[in-house]
Amino acid sequence: MELDYILWDHLEEVLGLVQKLLAWSRKSRPLHAKGLEQVLKWLHEIKGHYRNVKAETGSKVIKTGILLLSSCWKHYGMLMHLEDQKFSQHYKELLDQYLAGIQFYAGHTENKDGSSETIKFFLNCLCLLLGRFDSKKFESVVSEYGMRISQVLVPQLHSAADDVIDGVVCIFKALIFKQKSPGSSLTDTGEVDAVLPLLIHLLDERDGTARAVVLLIAEYCLMSRDSQCLKEVIERLASENVQQRRNAVDVIAEVIHMSSDSKYVHTQLSWHNIAKHLIVLLEDEETAIREQASSLLPLIDPSLVLPALVNLIYSGDERLQSTASDACVVVLKYHSENAEVICMLLDCLSNLSQNVNRDTGSKLESDRVLRLIPEWSKSVQSWNFLIEPLIDKMFAEPSNANIVRFLSHISEHLAEAADVVLSCVLMHAKRRKEMDDSSFSRLECQTDKSEDSEKMQQTLFEHLCPLLVIKMLPLRVFNNLDSTIMYGQLSNQGIVHDCQDINAINQDTVTALLLKRTFCEFEFNDVRKLAAELCGRIHPQVLIPIICSQLEYAAGSQDIIKIKACLFSVCTSLVVRGRESLFHPGMLKIRKTLETMLLWPSLDGDEVSRAQHGCIDCMALMICAELQDPESSNIVGTKKNHSGAALRNSVLLYVINQLTQDKDLPVSESNLDDVKCTSEVPVPLSFYLCMANVLISACQKISDSGKKLFARRSLPRLIRAVEVITKSEIRAACTQVLFSAVYHLKSTILPYSMDLLNVSLKALQKGSEKERMAGAKLMGSLMASDDAIIHSISGGLVEARSVLSSISLTDPSPELRQVSKKLLACLTS
């Protein structure tokens, strides 16, 4: 008894001893360390339970604690000896004793707590005992006692005590893996094959036992060369039992997580099979299973996952579409900085598109996948590593429209690394050989044979490719005049404001590339058109002087191709930059050149006529820019300065004046500075009609914010002019402009509605056939307006009915009579 008290009195030293033994055993004897860990936990519980009890000799509680410690320590202390020569002689006796003890107390359910604690004791002893053996001796013991140990311990996996389950799992792990190091493979699985069905069966319920067995089975799947265990787990993924499916997913999850550990690098797993079944689980009726499957997919090789996910996104099942889309985003985010994964996604999309096109003849809706890109892009930390591979892929597959659409979804992110993007573009553009007359002629003369057509298409896309990438970038990329890759050293050279020569631009810049493609003599029309559009984004201080010079030169030589390119660039610049471009000093000279070209004789449909249509649209966009809300303008300066410049050089007032001056003024150097005439000739009627078409085009293009100002500045002048103009063709043109204004400007014409009705009545009563038709259209547009305008003109509708009635009966034009009858029917209905 005195020895028992000595142990009790030195409990702290005992705790320290066990801690040191535990630290040592963890390095090489994991099962023994597990036993020590449980003993240490038990010692702390003994200390905590009895430390508040008064240490009085004879105390019944103290005596109980002392006896418990003493009796248990007899076994624990013996099993903790590092060396024991007699141990090999009686280990079988101890093993039988511990197994019998577990069986005995497992059958006594009257005192569950007491039985559970006793079973823990025997399990701790079992761990300490088995954990003492070296690998050779352990295998010998397992071969003799393995089945009995399994039979005794398997029922304990259903214990309510976590410590019991934990100890049993640890012993089973040692039995199955036979002291092998993690990552090594299992060859002799005889005993395991007998135990494994019992363990797999424990996955039938969703409880603590199943959670404990999951880890054991997962590690066995990783270390076993035989894939039978994994096959059985995978089969349970298709079970009708929800608990079985969830537990099977848990095992697969542990397999996947463990496989990422370097100690399992030699594991041979059927990843294709695992990926296939996880994809199937995206259709599971249980939300938890779908979500877990989705979370595991990123951990698998993307080449095994992405093709299937892309296919599912085009499923007819909307819920499956949504689940697959979410899973795809998770996969992309996990590999957010891996360009190969994004390229793989694009390949999957392209392959599916080709298959759909081949099988059904229809086109795939690529946006179902590409709309996921913005969400993925939020997870990218550095775009510099992604840009070059993506640009390289686009140049390698220039005809792949999906790549272009993909880049459009990340345009803002591309802008953040614009220098990297543009450097890649310039590098690829330099590699392309420039076309000369002979090579361009060969392309144009190619036959309709499929190989010739494909070669021409390939060349076209190669020329378009750099421009398509640049098109993805937002306008702000073009705003920095100090950008050397965009503009070179223009600002440092002090030539930004007077840069009229293309050759003055550094040839290793984006600006030079765009200008070269725009004005190259031997180039595809589609390429030239896109290049000209992109030139319109160039900063006006660089663009306008160059275009002014090029347009003047092209007009002098009547080079229609270059004229169209210049007009397209100017129009784009006016659309994207508005007043900032319009108020550049060079724009006045461009306007005069446009006026010169509108004086050229032309025939409907010829090249000159098409170029003049471009001039009309360009002047119309000048008007739209002039009437742009100053708050939305990019130009630097005060509103007062804006207003002053607009009034002094108003394109709108200039065009109205050109249309309404009813005199046979000659064309001379005095009013058209850039037209060299040897004799003075009257301004042709076609010029007046062009001015009218400028106003009509402006009515169609003007933004809502500019409509009221357009109406206020133009309608009173045009209404007055119709009263005094003597030429019927010009009056008809003015009336046609008024009709377009009513049709497009809507309610903003309300203050002038009655005057407009009077114009239409006068035209119908006294005008030529063209005037009468224009007047009828003007009246019809007024009658189709909103209630406020109808109310405003109501006082003149009686006269209108009388005039229409007369025309519907007596007018020589059948078309006009028919229009009048329709209008009359509207008035009388």
C-alpha cells in the first residue's frame, strides 16, 4: 500500500515521464504513441478529478483514486518499458487477456459508463502492446491474431465513446498497413481482404463510426495496388441509399486530399474514373452531395473535368446547367493563374462547337460558357502571367471566334496590363510578312477551290488578329500621350500638335501599326476598315492632324479607298470622343475638305457617291458632337469656352446656311479654300441635297440629350427658310428634313408643331409633286405624334382634312392620292 501512495505522490513526475516517452515514440512507433497519448490523457483526467478532494489519509475517495492508478499502472508501466527481455515470453498471454477483457465488458450493458472506461483501458494496453513490436514481429503477430483482433474490435466501432473508436481505428490502421510507411504500397492483402468488407459495411450509416472508418478506407485505397477497395467505394456513389452515397463521397474526398500529399506520390489511382463519377454526382438529388462533388472537382486534373463540365453546361436540364456552371467557375478559380487551364476551356468550347455544327448544322451558344469568365477573372491576382499565353493562342488560332469573345469579357483586366498586351501584339505583328502587289494579286486571283479559299481566309484572319486584340482594350488605353508603346516619343519631341506625317510616328508603336494597316495599298478591305475604326480611338492631338493631311491628299487625287478610311476614322473619333475631337483646330479643315468632295459630280451607286455618303455621315456626327452635353464631354476646358467655340464654328448652323441660301453662288477659292478652280461654276443642286441629307442623318443619330437643342437651333430657321426659298427642289428637301425631325425628335418639336403643320399644308396646296409628298409625310408624322402634339395642332386639323380631301380626289399623283386617303381616314376615324 505504501508503494501505491508513492506513485500517487509522484503523479507529476509520472506525467512528465509519459510525455517524454510519447515524444520519442511518435518518431517511429505510431501505434505505441497512440497508447501513450491515451494514457497521458487518462492521467490528466485522474489528476483533475481528484485534485479538489482533501488529501486526508483514509479518505475513501482518495483511496479509490490511488487504487485505480496503481492497478492500471501495473500494466501501463510494464508496457512502457523500452526494453524487456521477458516480454516476448508472455506477450501472447497479455494479448489474450486484453482481447478477452474487451469482449467481456462489451457484453455488459448494465453499467455502460464503467464498461466503456474499462474497454478504453484494455484498448490502451492493446495499443501499447502491439506498438512495441518491430515490423517483422508485428507481421508475425498479425498473421496469428489478426482475424481474432478484427472480430473483437469491429463491434467497438459502434461505441458511443470517441476515444474507443479512435483507438480501434488506430489499431486497424496498423493491422492493415503492417507498420508500412505512408506512400508505400500494399502487396499482401490477405488479412485485409477479410476485414475490408466489415469496414465497408460500416459506411451504411451516417454516424461517428462511419466518419472514423472513412479515413482508414481512404488511406487503404491510396496504398493498395489492388483497386478493388476503390471500386467498391465508387459503386456506392450510385447507391439509392443517401447515407451510403454521402459516406462514399467522404471517402473519395479523403482520397483526393491525401493524394496531394507528397508521401503518396507513387499512388496509382483511376483518376478518370473518379472524375467521371464526381461529374455524375452533380445531378444528385441531395444538395450536400452536389456541393461536395463540385468542391472536389478543382483538385483533379482539369483535363479530366473541364470537357465534361462544358458539355453539361449545354444540358437541357436547367438545374444541371446551373450546377455545372458553378462547378466550372470553381475549377477555373482554383487554377486562376494557370493559362493552360483557360486555354483548355477554350479548346473544349471549340471542340463542342465543331461537333454541334457537324452533327446538327447549327451554331453553339458560346456565351453560356463565356459568361462565367467575369466571375473567374475576379480571382486572378496577376494578369501578366496569363496574357502572353492567351495572346499566343489567339495568333495560333486566328479564326477562332471564341478566343475573341473570351478576350472581350476580360477587356478591363487587359487594360490593367495594356503594355504587356500591346507588346505581345506588336511582336506578333512584326513576324507577319507584309503583302506586296504580287502577293496581294495572288490572293485576289485564287480560285474557289476549298484549299485556296481556306488559305485566303487564314491570311485574312492573320491580318485581323492584332487588330482584334487591340479592339478589346477600352478607350482609356489610348488616352495616355506619354505611353511609348502607344505613341512613341511624340510628347517628348514636341510634335504632338503638328504631327501630319505618318512617318514621324515611331514605327514600333501601336499607332504606327494602325495607320499602316489603314492606309496600306495592299490590304484586305475588312482589315483596312477595322484598322480605320481603331484609328478613331487614337488621341485627337495625334489623329486629327494626320487624318487632315491624308484626307486632303486623298481628295486631291480622288483616292476613294483612302478617303473612306479617313472618313471612317474621323466618324469613329467623333462617336467615341465627341467634342474633344470636334474642337480640334484641324477639324475645320477636314470639314472644308468634306464640302469639296460633296461638290463632286456623281451617279447613284458609284464609288464617288458612296464616298459622299460617308462625308454626309461624318458631318452629321459633327453636329451630334457639337450638341453633346458638355458634362459628358472629355475635352478639357470650361463650359463657357465650349459654348463660345460651338457658336463660332457651329457645324449645324453652317449646314443650315448652306442648305437655305437661295442664290446661284459660284464655287470659288474665296469660299472653298482647298478647291482649285480655273473657272467659276454655280453650286450644283446635288450639294444642297447633300446638306439636307446631313441634317436628316443628324436627326437619326442625335442622342436624347441633344434633341431639344437640335430642335431649338434648327427648326425655326428651317421653317422660316421654307417660306422664302424659291427653288422647289430645295423647299422639298427642307420639308423632308422637317419630316425627319418630327419623326426622330419626338416631343421636343412640341413648341414648333403648329408651324410645322402650316408648312405641310402650304406644301400640299402650292408645292411641286416632291413638295406635296414631303408635306404629306410631314403631316402624317405630326398626326402620329404623342397627345401633347396632337392637342397643339388640333386647331388646324379642320383645314388639314379639307386639303387632304381635295388632294385625294384631284391630285395627278396616284401615290400621293393614296397617302392622302390614308391620312384622311385617320382624321375621320
